[in-house]
Amino acid sequence: MRKVLQLQTTEQLKTLSDPRRLAILRLLMAAPSTLTRLARATGQSPAWIRHHLLALERVGLVELDEIRTTKKVTEKFYRSVSAAILIQEIILPRSRKPAVIFSGSHDLCLETAAEALSKRLELISLTVGSLNGLVNLRQEICQVCGAHLLDENGEYNLGYVRRIFPDRAMELFTLAYRTQGLMFLRGNLRRPTNISDLAKTRMRFINRNPGSATRIWLDTELSKKKIEPKNIPGYERSVTTHSEAAAWVRSGKADVALGLQAAAHMHGLDFIPLFEERFDLILPRDQERILLPLLEHLQTKEFRQAAEKLSGYTTQHSGEQIQI
């Protein structure tokens, strides 16, 4: 079975940004070839092919496969070093303050912290949900992840971190405890009170994206109550943040959503609390130094006051490290 190559350098990305070189590489992924054959396939001259082939060879994407001699003719066959290419590279801004990519679950309190720290640290968000955020952290697409994944033992995040990072030194810090529940327009006569009402009232629902801890919690509850997702109108529609979910309800595109009390409050929605959860920041130990401004900020009076203004946050344990 042939392998996929994950690009590792900016030079490789730069080389492949030229569509002519990408076209040559794709031909060589299919089968080894010579300059003459590549020239015929692309309608270009062998000299033109040689120029771009050497560029691909310099960055380690193409290599000499074999040299064949037939009678008095010697041909060099080149091949791609892999059967496919995975392009995955973080390009960060260049400035005096460090830039860090956060991935995982959306959180309003973290947004206020990022704003407060903007002169010291640039926190850039890649919101994909808790589980996908941990996958991104594992693949080094980000430096810190935010998660609120509840496992079968009633513990937040620890089991997931142990399973996904068995070979890496990791750290967990509590951002805050926060309240989630059902949010809907004020004055809605079909006022939901629990998860079962999502199917009973036939209200139009807007879901969170697969991989988000909110979606995982909902699916677990539906399974416990033996409620078929297909019986919830709008279950298949999803957004990636609590703010987007609240905005859908506020605009009338949906009647109800599951999300943060803070998001409901910000959008002027009614709210029925269902559960409180712990939201943690998860990072490799070798990233602690660059993230120190954020970790220290979690223990300040400024952070606690800003979080409590949002509604639905408890900051008593904010900044505490959790032993793995």
C-alpha cells in the first residue's frame, strides 16, 4: 500500500502553489515518467519540464526512480515520493507578541480573556468542537484546546486526554464552570422544559456540529430517553458556536437550541438550565511557557469579574491545574 506524504515545510507549500508543478507531480503520483513523456502529456517542451521537475526534486517531492538504457538511448524515470499529498501547515502572523492557535469548543468567556490579553498574546480561534479540537492538538494544528467532554465515569476531559495523548506530557487547567440549557424566544407559547420536549413540541431545532461536546451530550441524552433524532425537526442542521445557535433562534430561523446561558443572555432569549459543566484548557507541557499569560490571567480578579458578567459562569476554580 502506497503512502500519503504530509507536507512539512513552507518551501514545499510554495513550490506546489505553482499549478504547473502540481500538474507534473500528479502525473508522477500515477506512475514514473521521463522528461519526454511528461512533455507530451502536458504539451510543453522537455526543457520546460526539467525546470519545474528540478524545483520539485529540491524540496523532496520528486526523486529519480531508475535509469534505463535501450540500445544507445538512456532515459531517466522520475517518480513522486508519495501516492498522495496532505497539505497541512500553520502560518502565523509575524509580530512582537506571540500568536497561538486555539482549537476546540466555542466559549464566550475565553473570547473576553483573549480581548483582555490582546496586547500581550494573540489568541486565534479555530472552532471545531471539543473532540475535533483534541484531534487538532494531537496533529499539532493548534497549541491549546478547549473541551468539556463528559465520559462514562462522570469525569470531564481526563479520560479523553489519556486516550488521545498516551505518549505526551499534557496539562489541564480549568477555565470555568458554565451552564447549558435550552434557549428560545421570549413569549414562545411552546415553551420547552426538557430534552424530551424537542420531539414532543415539534419546535424547529438548530443543532451543534458533530464532534462538539454539546452535540455528544445531546446524543447521549436522546439515547438514554430512547428518542430518535429524526423525530426532532432540524436535528440535521448544525452550527459551530453557541453564538451562532442563539442567533438562529433570535432571527426566527429556529425555535430552540441547546447552548450556553451566556449566549442566550447576549441575544435576549429565554433560557431553561439543564446542566452545569466544567470547561478546561488542554495543552502540551512544552507549550506552557508561551501560554503563561493566559494561564495567569485566569486567576485574576479582572477575568473573574468579566466572566461573571456574561451570566451562567462560575469562576471559583478558574486557573486550577487538574492532575492527569
